[in-house]
Amino acid sequence: MDANNIPKIGYRIYNLAKKLWHYNRSITGIDNRKTLKHLQGISKKLKIKSIKSGKKVFDWVVPDEWNVKDAWIKDAKGNKIIDFKKNNVHLMGYSIPKKCDLTFEELKKNIFVDHERPNAIPYITSYYKKRWGFSMSLNQLKKLKKQKYKVFINSSLKPGVLNYGEILIKGKIKKEILLSTYMCHPSLANDNLSGIVTTIYLAKWIEELKDRKYSYRIIFIPETIGSIAYLSKHFKELKKNIIGGFNITCVGDNRAYSYLPSRSGNTLSDKVAKHVLNNIDKKFVRLTWFNRGSDERQYCSPGIDLPIASIMRTAFARYPEYHTSDDNLKKVVSPKGLAGGYNAIKLAIEAIEKNCYPKAKIMCMPQLGKRGLYTTLGTKKQNHNTRLMMNILTYADGKNSLIDIAEKSHRPIWDTYKIIEILIKEKIISI
Amino acid sequence: MDANNIPKIGYRIYNLAKKLWHYNRSITGIDNRKTLKHLQGISKKLKIKSIKSGKKVFDWVVPDEWNVKDAWIKDAKGNKIIDFKKNNVHLMGYSIPKKCDLTFEELKKNIFVDHERPNAIPYITSYYKKRWGFSMSLNQLKKLKKQKYKVFINSSLKPGVLNYGEILIKGKIKKEILLSTYMCHPSLANDNLSGIVTTIYLAKWIEELKDRKYSYRIIFIPETIGSIAYLSKHFKELKKNIIGGFNITCVGDNRAYSYLPSRSGNTLSDKVAKHVLNNIDKKFVRLTWFNRGSDERQYCSPGIDLPIASIMRTAFARYPEYHTSDDNLKKVVSPKGLAGGYNAIKLAIEAIEKNCYPKAKIMCMPQLGKRGLYTTLGTKKQNHNTRLMMNILTYADGKNSLIDIAEKSHRPIWDTYKIIEILIKEKIISI
Amino acid sequence: MDANNIPKIGYRIYNLAKKLWHYNRSITGIDNRKTLKHLQGISKKLKIKSIKSGKKVFDWVVPDEWNVKDAWIKDAKGNKIIDFKKNNVHLMGYSIPKKCDLTFEELKKNIFVDHERPNAIPYITSYYKKRWGFSMSLNQLKKLKKQKYKVFINSSLKPGVLNYGEILIKGKIKKEILLSTYMCHPSLANDNLSGIVTTIYLAKWIEELKDRKYSYRIIFIPETIGSIAYLSKHFKELKKNIIGGFNITCVGDNRAYSYLPSRSGNTLSDKVAKHVLNNIDKKFVRLTWFNRGSDERQYCSPGIDLPIASIMRTAFARYPEYHTSDDNLKKVVSPKGLAGGYNAIKLAIEAIEKNCYPKAKIMCMPQLGKRGLYTTLGTKKQNHNTRLMMNILTYADGKNSLIDIAEKSHRPIWDTYKIIEILIKEKIISI
């Protein structure tokens, strides 16, 4: 994939990201609704759902809704040195309203910086303890003079709702594939605007998929509280129906591919994720359950144990711009990066759709020659795809899955799809 | 094993190979019957069986019988430039009758050469599509002049029979060991005249084996169509009785030992093959199911799944002379090579015969000293075979097989046979 | 642990070893009883048991009791060149009485030396064949002149008893942990005076252990015949109740830590031993069942199969002073060595006591913040012990043991004890 060869889908996803960039997404609030409404432009099946503040969801309580009209810090001369409207990462998530005059020393107590990345604004939240705060770059803080400052936060924190988006797509069978992405971060690109925009385009592709076998459940939630709330409401049907799926996060930069396992590490989603990534990029990063940090923590928690893994580009907490204002659409996320993330998950979904347990209908080797599927001339050589066909046949005992056979053949599963079709048509195998 | 130490059996097997060398073996025909009749001179138990042309065997049909009286190509001056009677590899297997005059360009379309081995005649067949053809060395082809040629093939292709040889040897129990070798190649030495001659001498050894536990089924068949036909006829009894066995091919050169697994790779035959080869030659070649290419493809096909592995010297398709006239008794196969192949399979059969599940009849360590089996003096040292005896005892829980115990002890199983006898006699273990 | 930091327990154990040093321990005899009586000073629960000579125990017979009053060799001038009273290792264990004059050549037949360690006296026994003998250093033997020698052994070998010590400590449940150590060697320090003195102090610690869950069975026996005799008498109750335990030997030198597995290698004791040693000293020596040589041979013999592993410092037969007079309290065993051996086994016992199967009482992640167990500020970092708490929670499915969780977390199990207490108190998990 060189620069000239970036698939168009990469640009489409990237352009959507630019449109959604400025919203001040959080775990609740108007901008979450606006984001979801925008997504309905791509998929009409997306429904915006809400859960009321105060609702108990397992061990948690849905918090009050948070909205921000304005927020700034002015110096003694009245210059805005921090302006929420210019970069929403400056404001601590869930900051309470505030209006006051402070000395530099007093102000400093509510300012957060990132010592490891002195030019970037760190992303800070305090969802469950009432606080206020701003973050700024270390270099900006160093330049601040000892003078009086005015602080203004025009936010509201009141009973309201937590919103999420849900797309349900019916397939031939009731068994479902779950795609989950989170939308609680403001203007941060890879983590996780990339997830939101990639997921909606995956939804669009799935809606148009011919002969879709599985049903799909695609959700856009705030991280942690959102997945806990969703599980609290839908756990039983999810446990009954979900056979695989992915948490979609950090799918937009072009530096690496990464795989984060489910808790058990041995679900179909894990197998598929590793297979796809290994066939896209042998050097893909194999993370472990120790690197968990997103909604897989809920989906795979004891007793929940849904078969959810993660296919990412560079994973959360593993790139230097992570959770800072540098995680943006210029420095980190690119059309090429998004196209790669989209493609990997698409291939993984396809692999789950196409996976099967081929079973020979003929004892011993079938005579392929009489069907025109094999050279009639006995020589030393054998063609690459003939060899793959022979492998499919030799493993077609109804116990090896197609993905297992592809793995054993050191070939991507997508190379087998056409061959499987032929072998079914020729009544050599059934699936 | 230095030159002076080649076991006599190597020369005996080699001499038989020389006698059978010139027959034009194929999947059917008179020379197959002649080969089998010759083998009856070594084992009277060998029975020559036949299946009629046209018989449906699973997905295949037994083809017409092919016989050749003569075949040649003459140049414009009437010189025979190719003569089947001098080397039967020249004639494409199953060539139809032909008599015609051709230009060089016309002739060339039916001539096969091996570009990788310019001095050798490649071995070519066309069993299931009616064709004619000759093969010659690339260097011979290069020298041919543009002139008229006469082609003559006095072959017949008519309904007849497919022959195979079968030796059934009764043991104490009905469970069987299968040895299968193929005899469809004309004058090619390692692949697989070596298999034919080694197998008949193994049959002779088995017939003379004292206290034979297992019954034996030893078959000489044409590759692929022969094993499919045999399975089609005997599948149920094989499935019921076969507990292990080997496909015997390429056992005649002295360059390496090789192991090709069964499809599952974990049968008793696999375990034994690996154990024996590891104790003969630690550097033996470990092939995988991907290197399959002989009748293991049928014996291990889905639903058949017999426990058949292969112990070879240099395996088919893995030596430069393979499927050319260079695979002969001078360049490739030797008495030393055959002696090694024979010995390895003999040790493997013995290991299956002797394998057992020793079970201690005494709780805690037995007092070996009072039985004269252990030094009565407590010092620091312990003898090599005493240590092996102690290992047998410590693992004698009725769950570890003797071969497992030998493996755990890093010793060949044959070192345990005498010790097992002693321990049984001393009533310390039962098997 | 530097020289100044040797725990006091190391000195206490070492001082006891000095007091027990001179006794002429063997598989029977007065000095075994004296040793056991001395141990009663540390643990009043220790009971001295006896089994009569001639008693059949599985495949063995309890031998006559052996006692020695004096033993020496004098040269022609009447000088004692060997004196049992100066070093009891000189006398072959179970030497029959002897009084005679011998030429040098005659004497030499009953003298044992260690060619690999020319200055040391080797330790020799002949329990089950009536013999007499002395051992001396090779260098001493080389200097002996060709003259007459007087030999005197005032020993007795008569029906009596085999003694052993037994401590039974009740816990909350009937399931037991077995500690076994052997006391059949005379003045040899690491093998196994170190085991005797360490075990009695472990018994003392166990007696004082608060909230002891398991019951304990702690035995001081002669090696081999003692464990066979004990198993012969108590096998059924041991098989029913023992859930783990250790054979305690060679726990006194400071050169290494070693682990010897049970026969199966996968018992709780094995898991705990490896976990503890890996967290004490990553370079600990991993022995295999091939290195067995002590009472694990009985405890793990087929059909007995108790879950007994060994935690040692430098293991028997693996240090140059082994089974010679150089295995003494100056050259080999030290307070530091003993403190380390004691500590490792104590940690292992504690790990078995504390091991449990945590099970989450809450679906999805619990909200730790509201309980003050987690920072309420969302930033990039996470504390070391918070991370361990999160790991315990994510694996708390009732199937992972605490030791498994500690292993997965790359942390010692002892770091989890306090966290488990908190999580139980907070009703987040049950065990």
C-alpha cells in the first residue's frame, strides 16, 4: 500500500473524522448526541438510546449529564491563556462550574501537565469525584507569571441521560457478532475518534453484505460506564447469542497492527484476529491480557466472558501522543492508517462469516482430474492453489475449521473461499 | 556401519532389486504379475490378487490393463534414438499405441524433458487421459536434428485386471500391523523398487518371528489407485483391526533417515517411528503432513484415518534424482542404504510388538538388593542399566507405555526388553 | 540478605545442628533416639515411635538394631590411625563386630576411599548385607605402611526397633500437609542434619500459626526403610488426607536453591515450590524426576503418588562434599544457608495455606473509586499494587487459584494476601 494506493475508504473515513473532530464528547452530554446523529447519516439503522442518570448498573450508577458552554483562564491583563473553544482537551472532563480569581499558586493546584511530553496538553477526567481543572502543556505552565488569574467554567452537571448508539442487523441466523466502540473522548483522534468513524463504515459494509450469515450488534457507547450499562441491560441475550466480535479502538494510525486477546485468549475472535493480522503483517504486535484497558475489561470479566478481542493499529497507552492533544488528525491518524484498520477488521468479520467445518463426501482422495481440477499428467510439480485445494481436502474431516486449515496451510483464509465454493459445487465436500 | 560392516541382509535385498530391476511395472500389466511371482520366491504366503478393469472403487474406476511389447523412435536414417527395451523410463506410462512419421516439430510436442537435470530421462505418466509420449534427456533433445522421425509404440490398453500382492500372517491376537508398499514404477530404484524388496524381506522376518503378538497384513499395490481399491474392499476390517503400520517407500539410499507422520501425527506408529529414528540417527529428517505424497494420503484420509506413518531413507521428491532415470541401483540405492531402511522398520515393528504398560506389583520401591539386582553397598554411583531398571520401576504405574518410559529415560526401547523380562520373572511388575 | 542481615532463625537452627552433630545416626539405634529426644525440646508434640526388627513392610523387612560402642584401627606401634569416636563417618554403617589382626593387604580390602576427593572420608553403608569396613581419605591410605594392623569394632546388631519421630498438628480441616525429613546419616551436615533441624523449627512455627487451615503431619524417619515402613502403616490415611507437602533435605548451604518435582510434576506442591523459588531466586535449579534419590521415591511411587515435592538448597549428589566428611558445619552448612532453606519452605507452606479460588461477587468491574481503592482521577498511570488488585479481580472467576493469579501477574503470592483480605472485606470477592 504506497501513498498512491490508499483505498478510497480511507479518505471517506478520514473525512468523517474531520467532521466529528470538534465535538466535546464525554461519557454523557449534548455533543455525544450530536456525534450519534451525524453517524445516522451513514447508517440509517443507527438508533440513539438513553439511560437516565441515577440508574444503577451492576456496581455503578449512571452519573449526571455534563455539558459545557464555555471555559477559559484569563491572565491579569484579561488575555485568554486557555480557551476550551479552541481545544476541548484543556478542560478536565466532568469539571464542575467555577468562576473565581486565583493567585498563580492557587491556580497551579488545578492545572495538569504531562512531564513526558512538554508541548502537549494532557487529557484528564474526574467523572466520579466533583472537581474542576484544566490541563495545559508543561511549556505553557513554565511561562506563566505570578499574577492573578480569572477562571471561568460554564458547565452544568445535572440529572439527564447517558446516550449510546445501537445498530441491529439481521442475518440468516440469530447468532450475533458484536462490534463495540467508545465515544467518550473529546478531540482525540486515534483514541478513539478513529474507532467511531471506522465502526460506522464497517456497519455500512455489513448492511450491504450479501448472504450475511450472522446477525450483528454494533454499539457506540461511552467507555466503561457505557459497556457496563449496556451489559447490565442486555447481558442475557448477549451471552446467548454472541459468537464473536471486536472492541474497536485505536484503528487510525499507520505505525503498526496490534492484537489484544480476550481474557481466555482462545475464542474464535482471538483465532481470527491473529490469523488476519499474521497474514497482513507478520510483525503485528501481540499484546496480552495485561495490556487490557478498554471495554474488553467488561466484555471479558468473570461471568460475562463474551468472545471479544481487539484488532488495533497502535494500541492505547502504547504511542507517545496517547491521551494528549497530540493524538490528532495531523500527527497520528491518517487515511492510510484508517484504511488499514478498516480492512483488518473487515477481513476478520469475513473470516467469521466464511468459517466452516468442511467434511469430505468421498472416501479416500477424490479423483480431481476427471473434474478438470487437477493436471492429468503425472510430473514432479504442483500448483500453489492446487496444493491448497489438496490441503482443504486432506483436512476435511468435519473437525478442522476452515481457519484451522488455512493456518495449517500457511495461507490466508481468504484464499480458500473460491476453492470451497468449487468443492461444494462438485459435491466433494459439504459444510 | 562402515563399508566392511554392511549387514548381509543389505546385500540380499540389493540382489533381489537387481533381479526385479528391468520389469516395466505400472499400475497394471504383465510385469506387475511377474514382479509379484518373483516375490513369492521369498515368501510363499504371498498371494496374487486381482481387481477387474472398470470396477468402481470409491471415487475412482480401475483402469484398463496396459502392456507394452515394444516402443522406439527412429531418425531419418533408421537409427533408434529412443528404445523402450533399453530403458523403460523413456515411454510415458499408459501411452496408447502409435505408429507414425513426424517432423521434428510434431515429435517435440510429445517429448518430455527435465530442465533441472539435463542428462536424466524424466519419468512421466498419463493414466487417466489417453495420450502418448516419450521422455528423454534435455541434452539428447538439444542434439536432435530437424528431420523426419518414425514413432512406434506397440502397446495395448484393454480391459484386464489390476494386480496386487497380499501376505496375511496370523499372530496371537487379531489386531493387525499393516505394511504397504507400491510397485507401480518401472525402473526407478529408491522410488520404489527399494520398498518392494525391503518389504518382502521384512515379511520373511515377520513370518519367522517367535512369539509374534500381532497379526500382519503386508500388501504390494500400485500407488493411489491400488490403495484406494484395497481400502474400498477391506476398509471395515482394516478400521477394526489395524493398530499401527508403515507405508514403505524410498528405503534404499544411504543419505538420510526420514519420518513422515500420519495425518494426526500422534498415533502409535508415529511415536514408534520417531523413537526408533531418534535412537538410530539424531539428525533424521522430520517431515510434516505437508510432505505427504504416497499412499499415506489414502490411509490417513478423513474417515479412513488408519495409524500409518512412514519411515524412509531420503524421502520422495526430496532427492535430485527423484522421478528420473538417475534414480537407479548405481547412483542412489546401495546395500548399505537398504540395510539401514530394513533395520529401522524392523526395529519399529519390534517396538510395537514389545510395547506394553508395565505395572508395579509391589508398593514403594522393591528391594532389589535381596534379588541380586542392585548393589548392596550404598555409595555415590549407580550403573547405567540399573538406572534404566529404576526408571522402568518408577514409571510402572500401568499408564506409561514402555516406549514412553524409554523416551523419558533417553534410552532406546530395545535396551529395556531384557530388563522387562527380568522384572516379570521376579514378579516385580506385570504387563 | 548480606552477612549482617542473616535472620536470627538461621543462627537458632545452626546452633541446634551443632548440638546434634556428634550423634552416630543410622537407620536404627540409640543415637537416633537421642536425636529425637533432643528435638522434643523444641516441639513437645513430637512423639517417638518404634517398629520392631523383623516387621515386614511392603517388600522390605525392618532390620536389626545397630549400635556402636567403639571402633578403631591401630598400627603396629599401637597408634590409633582411625578412631570412630573422632569421626563416625569412618565406620561403614551397619558394620558387624570385628576384632582381628591383619596385614596391610588384608586390611585394604575393607577400606573405602573417594578417589575424586582425596582428603575426605567417604560415607559408606551396608545395611542389608553383613559386612564390616572403614573409610578413610585417599591421602591417608597412600601413607599407610605395609605392616600389621589391629582392627576393632565393638558394634552390636540385634533385634530391636526402628525409631521415628511424628508430630501431628490439627488445623481447621482434616486435610493434611506432610513434611518428611530423614535422620539416618551420622555426622553429615547438609545431607541431612540440615533437614532435621530445619524441620523441627518449621514444626514450631506451624504450631504457633494463627488460623491454621490444614492439619500437619511432620515425620523424622530413616530414609527409604523409614518412609516405606511409615507408608506401610499409614498409607490409607495419607492417601485420603495429604493435599501437599515436602521432603526436607539438603536445606543448609548457601550456594543455590533447588526444586525437585514430584513424579507427576504437576501437584499443588510442585506449583507452589516453583512459584516460591522463582520469586526468591530466579536462577534456582530446576531438577527433574531423574535427579530423585530420597524419600520422594517412595511418596511418589506408582500407586502411592502423594503430592510431595522438594525444596532444597544445593541438592544431594550435586555438591562436591556430598556423602563425605567434608559435608560438615564449617565447609558446607551455614546460618545463612539454613535461614534461606527455612524461609523458602515456610513461604511454600504459607502459600498452600493462603491459596484459594477468588470469585467475583459483582458483574463487570467493581467501582473501586467509591471504596477508596482506586484513584478517582483518570490519568495515564496506575500504581503497582492497584494493578495487582485489578489482576486479582479480572481473574476472579472461581477457576483460577490465587497462585495462578500471582503467576499470571508476575508477582509473588505473598503480595496478594493483604489485597485478598481487603477485597473480601469490601464484599467484592468471596473465596
